Amino acid sequence: MIDLRLRRRFYAEEIEAVARLRSQALVDALATVPRERFLRAGPWTVLGEVDLAGLAPAKTRETPDADPARVYHNIGIAIDPARQLFNGQPATLAPWIDAFELTPGARVLHVGAGLGYYTAVMAHCVGPSGRVLAFEADPELAEDARANLAAMPWVTLSAGADRDRLGETFDAILINAGVTHPLDAWLDALAPNGRMILPMTATMPAMGPIGKGFVFLITRVADGFAARLSGFVAIYSAVGIRDESLNAALGKAMMAGPQRAQAIARLRRDPHDPDPACWLHGPGFCLSS
């Protein structure tokens, strides 16, 4: 009989090593939060790095059984295989959370909670003195996530994705789906020195619900918003908050290559005409070098 506590600790330390995590609080959260409680019943449809291999659609496989020890690997686990909706790979999501440097008492906004696993991981990092507000656009997933997170009363789970003012500020904002632009509500809600992970993806019909693109780390600084490229991603597209008129422009910007994206240094909100420094110039925002 496998001791799941030992398996979770090994899993957490493996993710710490392969993803070069810096936050001990995050490693402890990965070693503590029971991933299997935030999934559908097994056996599970899973994706590893080799299953992705740059192909579309990605190649899935099934776990041999429903032993919860099966989920403690660097794999994406299907929430809804028919929709290609997965609980993301820990070595992808954990570095995003690591960039927040979460401490007890911090306030977190999570857009795209799924069944709540990474919401719970962040909630463990900030503790009962903290605050986590999570949104999930799918009503059924939101209901299940709310039940999964009930043991953490400092977490609020809401269905939908708020387009308007959130009425509070956050030290960390995790956008856990592919978008074409940052919403004004997210930027307005970012506290001074707060950080936001923003996956910006382009889609094509052949890719189905999965988009590919760049991940940016946005930081609120004294004179606006700093921005820098944080990596690449293939991720489920956000529901109801993408601007398809920006999809082609985003795809064209990404075709300029990662070196051009690596030059991005700020996110501008001031009105200005497009110029050579603009990587993606959209309504009310611009990612610029």
C-alpha cells in the first residue's frame, strides 16, 4: 500500500527540481493538497510532455487504474476529455504561481479555476489570513470546485468571469486560460507591486479549443505596468472573454518570433498611435518594448 503522504512529498520535490521552484511555501502546498480530490473519478485520461510533442490534437493515454498515486506525476489530467479540458501540468502551472512569491495574508485572484486544484494550492500558500477569489466560467465545474474548496473558507468561488470592476485589489492574479488581451478589470485590480500571469494565445479552427502563444508576467509599478515574457504555452482558450478581432493580430505578432517578444518591457494603457516599439497594439492596451 503506497503512503500517499510520501508520494505527494516526492511529487512536490520533483516539481521543485524540474521547474526550479523557489518558494518553499509552494512546494509544501504541492506536498499537502490532495490532487485526486480535485479530479473526476479515475481511471484518468492524461497527457505528459511527450504526449504533446507539438502535435494537434495531443495524444492522450489512460491510467491503468484509479489508484490516486497515479496522479502524482508531471501530467495533465482530463477534467473533460471530450472538450480537451485538463487540470494542467504542474511543471507548467507551478512556475507561474512561484513567480507570485505568495506569503501568508496575500490576496489572489484566479480566473479559470477548473475543479479548484491550483486554487487550493495558492490558498494553502496564503493561509487563512489570506484571500482567494476564483472564477470558473463553466457552471458545472464551478459548482464542483466550490464543493471541493469548502474546507478553505478564505476561498470564494464564483461562476463566470467578471468583466466589470472587482471592487478590491489583489497581490497576485492568475489567468489560467488563453486570452487575447488583459481585461481592464484585472489591471485595475492589481495592487501596487502586484503581479499577473497572462497567457496570450492565438487559435485556429484545426486546433479546436486549444490556443498556443506566450505567457507574460505583468507587474504593477509606480509609473504603470512592467511586462516581460515568461514562456510559451498551449492552453485551453478562455470562454467569453476573448476578442476574436485581436486573434489575427496576436498571431501575426507571435510570428515575429520569441526574440521580438523578449524585448517587451511594459504594458501601456495611455492613448497613442502604433509605433515600432508596439508588439501588440489593441483597444486600451499595448504591449511595448
